[in-house]
Amino acid sequence: MKAAVCRQFAHPLVIEDVTIAEPNVGEVKVRLAACAICHSDILFAEGGWGGDLPAIYGHEASGIVEATGDGVRNVQPGDHVVVSLVRSCGQCSCCAQGYHGACLETYALDEKTPLTASDNSPIVHGLRTAAFAEYVVVEASQVVAIPKDISFDVACLLACGVITGFGAVTNSAKVRPGSSVAVIGTGGVGLNTVQGAAISGATTIIAIDISTSKIEAAKLFGATHGLDAKSEDIAHAVKDLTNGYGADYVFVTVGAKQAFDQAPSLVARGGKIILVGMPATGVMSEIDPGTLAGDCISIIGSKMGASNIHVDIPNLVAMYRAGKLKLDELITQRYPLEEINDAIAAVKRGEALRNIIVF
């Protein structure tokens, strides 16, 4: 199997001698067609969350089911599927509350990687998916069947960027119609937060970024205003745009300390701060607890948009087919696996919303 194996931080090497195991009970093998590059893959590959090497990253994928292990009922060989990192038992206390991305269950694939090198040494099953490769073996709960008329490059976006941003609005924050929203960071996740807010009926949607091109992109996805964090007094501007109150909801969709630190200055009394972006391990942010208590401000963590992928992905597919959800517009460029380092470099330079590896 051909795969991009990270042997040293940030420099995956495409090799053809990776072996992937056949699916065991409750597992699915998928022949991949597309995998988007997420900042989480880059952060992990650069050591931001620790971990061992060698590893294969990639977790925002789509493809065709090749084989299934015993007990798999949700898909069958030949199905077109979205492949996500979310493993969910559906029964633990987190799943019961709707936090499927924080499932407490331990799976066989958590204990033993299905990937080995030519010398039979293990390769880390990065982000529970390892989708910078021609095939993946994942737990059955990680795959969702989709209609065969949905192109794979579009479908792969639903595995992470879309459900994370859109779900933060609809599942985690439950944004009310007529409310005001500020979104810090308008990359792939941030744009889906913006369009989730627009579809939810927010009337003031403020996109904040350091990239003017991404601010303009946010306006295409439903932002009513754009603010350049490099040149504007963001707190003052947000207050001006919200009649002096601040935003009802402030979404932090990037993993930057400055963004977390800035969020409390943008939120209205009685408002909510939703933390969506994932910083490197050890990044800390300070807040004034007295202000939070006195102004009745809530802080919410939102992992993978608190999504139940088996409900949310079909709903998003239906919205896309009805012309209500923008997906094609998220794709910046498509690359073959052999050019993955170029694709990653473009993302790091801030030149892409979502770059796609196509197989």
C-alpha cells in the first residue's frame, strides 16, 4: 500500500511498502478516493500533541468500502462512505449526552495499529484514521454511507471541517435566530461556522482573521462583516457592530493563544464563548472569572461539533444537494499523494481553505 509516512516531524515520505491488516470484528476497510488536509494533521505531525513516530496522519476522508469484519451492519462492500476520526459506542455517558467525539469506550484499534512497515515494525494509526494512504481500516462507527452521486472530494470535507464548524453552531451553541455571532479564524472550520450561523438565522455575523482573502471568503459563506485582526481594534469594532453589547456568541476556530485571550473582550453579557480550535499541548489562556460570573458568560468546549456523524452527515448531504450548503467552494486545490508536502506547505502559508489529496 502506498502511504505518506511521517518519519520526522512535518516531512511525510511517500512509500509503497506499508501493510494494512484486514478488518477484524466491527471494523471496516475502505479504499480511499480523497482526503482533505486539516490543521490538526499538521499540528500532530509537527509534534504539537506529542505522540510516537513513524506515523500516518490524515483523518478527513472518503472512499469505497472494500471489506467488513463480522458484526458490521451500517455499511457493506461497494458503499461510498465518509471516513471520520469519531469512534462512538453510542452508549457511554458522553455519547448519551451527545458528545460522541469524546466517547469513553476503548476499541481494539486503540490497542493495536493495523499498519506495519516492511520490517513488520508498527506504524502509528494517526488520529485513529491514517488516511494519507490508499486504504484505511477503521471502526465501523467511523464510517457513514453517502449517495453515490456525491463526489469524493466534496464528501471528504464532511468528515471534519464541516461537521466541526457547522456543528459548533447547531449542536454546541444552538445559535438562536436573530442573534449576533463573531467568528475568530476563517479557515475551513471557521467558514463552516460562518455558514452554520447564517443558516441558523443569525443576523450579524462578524468574520475575524489576519488574512484579507479569507475574510472575503467568509462573506461568500454568509458573514455580514469582516474585520482584519492585524489592523483593527477588534473589541471596539465588534461592540460598534452590535450596538455596544458585544456578540451573543463568539467562536474561536483556530488554535492560537491570542484568539483564546481575545474572545472574552468580544462577548456580550449573557453570551457564550465556544472553543472549537485545538491548540498545541501546554498552550494556556487566562480569564477573569469574576467577569464571567458577573456577566453570566458561558464557555463551551466543542469537539468535532458535538456531532453524531450518523445523523449529522446525512443531514448535511441533504442540505448540499438542496443547494443550501456550500462545499465545492471550500476546495482550494487537489494534489496527488506524491505531492502531499506541497499541499501541506500551502496550508501552512495560509494559502488554502482546504487542499485535497486525491487517489
